[in-house]
Amino acid sequence: MEKKPVISIIGGTGNLGTGLAKRLAVKGYKVILGSRSEEKAEKSAAELKRALGVDLIRGMPNPEAVRGGDLIILTVVQSAHEAALKSLKEDLQGKILVDATARIKFPNPKPPQPPSASRRAQTLLGEGVRVVAAFQNVAAQSFADLEKELESDVLVCADDQEAARQVIDIIEDLGMQAYYAGDLDAANTVEGLTALLVNINKFNDIQHASIQVTGGE
């Protein structure tokens, strides 16, 4: 990767957002944490910078975070998914949006009904935004612990395969394997895998079960 893109994380003060920010920053990416609260975003950014000893993380309100990023990762809770997209629709035009949403409900998670969260995002945002689904099957805690290698493989779905390739390059730069798994409709199956992983954790006394793809040379 010749030049690392600036990556903005919407919902960046949550567990998945801060975990991703850590991994990206230690690999030399400039990261913008987006939040509805500017104060909360700036506080989280300052805490991460102190903990990591790097000056690559900033905090901003969501609209400014989107405008300042080359690539945007959406990590909001599923109940805030549609509202976040609607509020940022204009700012997202011309961007790649990585949607990490997995629509599962506790305490008994089941695979969700189609369309996928990322297909809904693409429909809402229009052709001016290239939506890519990724990270649905990776536990937030896996990103947060920098002492542990990332063992999860990442399934990436998108209608635009060139956009998917850009996201795959970033994922592989973080030390993970990533695989293009089809268009945004296929992402509904990927979301369903998250429900299965949660059940595997629950019934088999496992923490952070993940997906790994085998069969290559």
C-alpha cells in the first residue's frame, strides 16, 4: 500500500471502534474517531494516544469525521444503524463505507432476515457511496488486546469489487486474512454466522469464536 488512507470510525468510541482504532494506529494509519458527542470523541482519542504513545488519532463529531476520512468504518449499534446513515448521507457521498453491522438479538441470537444491513445501507445512501461489509464476525475484544495476534479471517462483501479490494488490503495490513465473499446480498449470510458464533461461545464455554477459511495451497 503506497499511501495509507485516513480512516474515520463512526461509533468510534464503542468497543469495536476503539479496538479497530488501536490496531490501525499502531500500523501507522491516521484515525479519526467519530461520535455524536465531540467531547466524548476527543476524550477517547486522547486516552488512546496516551495508551499507545502515538499521535495519529483525533476525535471529531460524526459529520466532520466523515468529511475528514478517505475511508469510513461504521461501528454503531444496530439500533442506531439507519439513523446514523440518514444523518450522514450527504457527507458520505464519494466515500467507501465499511459497514460492520451484524443484526443479532440477545439472549437468543438467530440469523437475520434479508436484506443485509449493508444492502440496506447501499439502498439508503445511493450509488454515490460504495458500501463494503466487513468485520461482522470478529469480536471487539479481539481487536482491543494488542498482545494477541488476530486469528479471525474476515469475509468481505461488496457490489464493487475494487472497493472490496481496498478494504481487503487494509485488513491484511492488520495481519488478518480476508476473502471476498460475494455481493451485499451475500452479507446477510455473514451476519447470520455471527449468531452461530455467539451460540458456539455460549454452549461450548468458548470465548471469541471466529471464522477461519481453509483449503488454500
